[in-house]
Amino acid sequence: MQAPYLLFLGDVGEFSAAKTAAGVNQWRGELVAAQHRLPGCAVDLGIAEMTPAEAARAGARTMIVGVVNVGGFIPEHWVATMVEALEQGLDLAAGMHQRLNDIPAIAEARDRTGRAVLDLRQPDRAFTPGSGRKRIGKRLLTVGTDCSVGKKYTALALEAGLR
């Protein structure tokens, strides 16, 4: 993904739903140009607010879909903003379960504009379940019961604290 980033928050109603954007802003804030929120969004990261066109003019290169929701789907009313980002010259990236490239309007805009659409949740191999066998090295397991716990965020905070 090319920086700087425009963090897309959609119209989420609570901070835990914007944990991806919050994490990118906290841990890689030097790469963030601004946030973009739809009407009704209750989350504000306290950074500049820009439309995709404004962000592109300011030098942003990629709009990151920085939210999660139950089911990991992309609401239909978000698609126009994602298409707009591509049309304004931004690449588009997300790590949700629903793939951006599978949404016809986004795929058409990708093909028409030549911009990159990055689905970051595409494993290139199968992962086998843990066996419990002893391994070398030290590990710290972060676990949770749902998509809003913030296991990766916790791991990054622990790593920073240990350093």
C-alpha cells in the first residue's frame, strides 16, 4: 500500500468498529493524511477531515477501509465513496471478509481507472490448527471472543511497551 493514507470510517456508531483506522493512526500516524467520514459517523480520530478528492490533491495515495463490522461485509451505501476514491486517483485497501474486488461497481472502477484494489485478507496458503507441540522461541497469545476485542492492537501495544 502506498502512503499517505486516507482512513475511511464510513458511518460507524462506535469506536470499537473503527479499530483498524484507530490502529493505523496510532501506530503509523506519520503515514496518515486524513480521515473521511460519512454523515452519521459517531467516531472521530481527531485528525484532518478530507473527501477523497481533497485527500488526493493533498498527496494521499491509498484509502484504507478502516472499519470492521459483524460479518465483515461492505454496506452498499459505502460503495459510491470507494468508487469515488478510485476515480480521484487513490488506491483502495481493506481487510474485511467481503472482498472489494468482488463488488461489481468497485471492480469496474478499478478496471476503468487502473488503480489498485487491495484485498488484504487473502491467505496464500492454508493454516493448520495449532498442535500444542513445544516450539522454540517465546510467544504471547492474545485471544478474544469477537471481532471487536482488538487482539492485533493489543499485540502492537505490548510489543511497543516491551521495546
